[in-house]
Amino acid sequence: MSDVAVMSGLDETTVCRLWDKAGWLDRISGRSLQSLISSVPGVAEYCTAHSIVKRRDALVAELEAEGLSSTWTP
């Protein structure tokens, strides 16, 4: 956690506050997220992949609520 703070230039209390909660990376935004993306490998890719999965899952749930089902599994 302290290494991430140093590498990203973020205050350690900011990282600590988020780090202790599950899904902390989903709650970080703005300058803090930009700092992490530019300094920690894999953060940008995680954000992109997570956004796509989250949107796809929401769409599948909407379709299932309308009575449609998918046989496709990732």
C-alpha cells in the first residue's frame, strides 16, 4: 500500500482509506485514478475490462428479466 502511494504520488492516507475496502479500485476516480493508471502497471487494463464486464452483466440481467436467456458463457 505504501509503495503504491509513493509510486503514484498519492497521499498514503488516501490509498489506505480505499485499500482496506473490497473493490477499492472501483471507487477511485479523477486525479487519483489518473495517478494510479500512469504509475501502476495493469490498472488501466483492469478498469477497461471491469467496465465491459459490468456493462455486459447488466445487459444480460435486463434480457433475462424480459424472459430471454443466453447460452453464451465467458
